[in-house]
Amino acid sequence: MFKRRKNSFIYTVVLALAFLLLTVNFSFAATTTEAKHYTELRLPPLPDVKLPKYDRFTLNNGMVVYLMEDHELPLVNGRAVIRTGDRWEAGDKVGLAQLVGTVMRTGGTLKRTPDQVNEMLEQRAAAVETDIGESMGTASFQTLSEDLDTVFGLYAEVLREPAFAADKLELAKTQEGGKISRRNDDPDDIAQREFKKVIYGKTSPYARTTEYSTLAKITRDDLVKFYQQYFFPNNMILGIVGDFDSQKMKSLIQAKFGNWKASPTPIKAELPKVAQANASGIYFVNQPQLTQSNILIGHLGGQFNSPDYAALDVLNGVLNGFGGRLFNEVRSRQGLAYSVYGYWNPKYDYPGMFIAGGQTRSDATVQFIKSIKTEIKKLQAEPVTAKELAFAKDSTLNSFVFNFQDPSQVLSRLMRYEYYGYPADFLFTYRKQVEATTAADVQKVAQKYLKPDSLITLVVGNQKAIEPPLSQLANQVTAIDVTIPAPPQSQS
């Protein structure tokens, strides 16, 4: 008994001494080493980014194919991009392209019912998805390497032989109708939607919205015709990345897509013309239930292939982020905003927008708008400081590496550049241009591209709570009615 107590006592003493020694060492280290301020940190330059090895080839029918092996995991991912988009659907049938993208997948194939397709994929923990957006259609698959042949065959069926089952079309239309009924639930969604309409125009393919009336006009025949107009092998790019052997993959692609007939005539749909629909002005959407205002300020912008894109991106860095002007001035110093931002937002093949905004309390709405406009004018009136320039360039360049996080992301970017006709080295050219950007360049692009006199301001908020009123900003405030048109009456 005494021996056990003695050993226990010695063990306790040893632990106490060890703890005391660790505490003394930690305290000594804490007193001799002081944490540096982040501005004192010196980081090595960013390494050169290299693209993973890939193979690009074209089938005899015109289908462009990218292959990139990646054996880290036993997975294979594939994605096709198709030259189509909802910007080419008829104005009286808005929503058609999206329905084509949905029912291509949910409606089964000519060989298999929707349930059979779903069951085959679920048994293998695989996925096949299709979608059509504004300027691009996509069809993707994901599978374990061991199931590649089966899943890829099913993927080819969905792309080449969609059945567009009538009952699945009706289900998709019902689901879209539900989205229409809920589209005014989120004030931010209202602001984004209506701002596009004011900038591009209500009937522009880049701003129009699906309505009950346009859904009602869409038939299965419309889906089939839209599909037949755009889905050809010489109108798409297929990219596959993952755990496969390239030679075997080429044989599989040839077997599943090699006999797909090309379109006899090149498909080159003319892009819709774009112009700013309204020169300037204040627009308002009254939502009496709100306790804050959602605000968007901006005008028509440009494209990624602008020779000044890199300098404009650095300008974005000056405006945004925790060290940016808008955060420091509008949010921190003036305390006007819960969130605030401003950025040049280009598109690949049509003009995007310069857009600024955020959320603020109702009684700060007018001051918030004035403060945003003041910061925009400051960018034109005086050059940014050396500290601001360094911060903006560092944040832009440091985020650059996230374009190469995994092979799938790299391959997707390569395909996107080819789809829109950009050079494969566009991203690397951009990086060099960012590194070379000066304060004078930022001021120059601010003067060239920002148009304070052409700013559109849209506010979604509570009219009674906004004090001072928006009329303090302009003689005329245009009200926007977001009432959802009722569904058309069914004919008996």
C-alpha cells in the first residue's frame, strides 16, 4: 500500500515539474518574440503557374475533345459545352432553353425511361446533368473509374437521344411556375432582376424574365426543335478529366460519338445587340415590409477582351475588400452599410456592367448613394496611393492561384476560352498585365470607363421609411411595378 502511494506521489511531482517547465519556456518565448504586423511580413514572389498536361483533338464530325489525366482519385468527370443559350429563344417563349436543358436529363432517352436512367446512375453513385444558361449549354457526367464505360454510354444517350417525355415537361413547367410565384420574396433578387431591365431594356435577351404566359406557350415540339437546332457534334466541345488511360478514352469517345452526324451548315447565331436602355436616373421598387434598402448603382460595361481589363481588375481591388475604399469609407468611417461593393463586371462576348451597391438602413439610403458616387468620382479625380495600389495588386495576384486549384478547374477554363474565341494563354497574359499596372493606369481606366453622369440608381426599399426621400437626388424618381402577371386563363 505504501509503495503504491509513494509511486503515485513521485508520478504527480514529475508531471507538475514538466508542466512548470513548459509554462516557463512558453512564457520566455512569448516575451522574446513579438508577433509582427501583417504589413511587416515579407512573402516570396508567387511561383509560375504551369498547366497540367492535356491532349486536344477533333473527331471527324467536328467535335473538339480535351483529355486531362489525373490519377489522384478513382474518378472521372466530363463536361460538354454546347454553342446555344437562352439569349436565342423567341421573346414570346422565354424559358424554353432552360426547359430544354432540364427535360433533356429528366425526360429519359429513346432507349430508357427516366426511372431507368435514374436507377442506373443511383446504383453506381454516378451523375449526369444537363443545363442551358444565358450563353452556353452544358452536359456533364461524374463516375467512378470502374463504371466509366457504362456511365459514359448513358451520357452519350442523353446527349444524342433525349426523349423529352411530355409528363416531365409538364412537371418542369409547374416547377418554373413555382419559381415565378416566389420571385419577389428576396429583395436582393428583385434588385438584381430589375436593374438588368433598366440597363439592358425589358425586352433584351440579357434581362427578360420567364412569365406564366411564356411558359404556357411552350410545347414539347418547341423543345425538340430547339434541341435539333443546336445539338450537333461540330457545335460542342467535350472535356474529360480523371483516372483513365487516354488511348482507351479516345476509343470510347469514338465509339459513342464518332458516328454522330455533323450539322451540314455551321451554326453561327448572331449575337443580340446591346446598348444602355436608359441614360441615367433614379428607380425605385416599393416594398413596405422592409427595414433596409437594397441599392444598385451602375451603367453598361465591357468585355474580358478589353485591352484595359487587367487595370480595371486592379481598380476593383482598390474599391473592394476589407482594405478597399468602399469598406473603409462607407462602411467603417461613415457607418452607412451592412455590405458595400463596386466592381467592373465584364462578360466574354457582350458588354457587362459596372455595378456598385449594398444594403443600408432606410434612413441612410440617400447618404449611402451620395457616398458611393463620391468614391467613383474620386477614382477619376486623383491617382490611388502607392499603398492602395500595392494592396489591390497583391489581392488580385494572390487570388490568381485559385484558378488552378485542380485539373477540372483548369480544363474548364481552357474550354471556356476556346468556346468564346479567347487565346489559351489569356489568363497568363492577364497576370503579367496586372503586375505591370501603375497608379496612372488605374486613374486612366477610371476616367475612360466610369461614367458618373450615366449612372442608373435602383433602390428596393420601404418608401415611407426612406428619409430624406429619394427626390432629394433627382427631380424624377421612376417607380417600378414588380407585380407578377397572373397565369393565363385555361381554355375549356
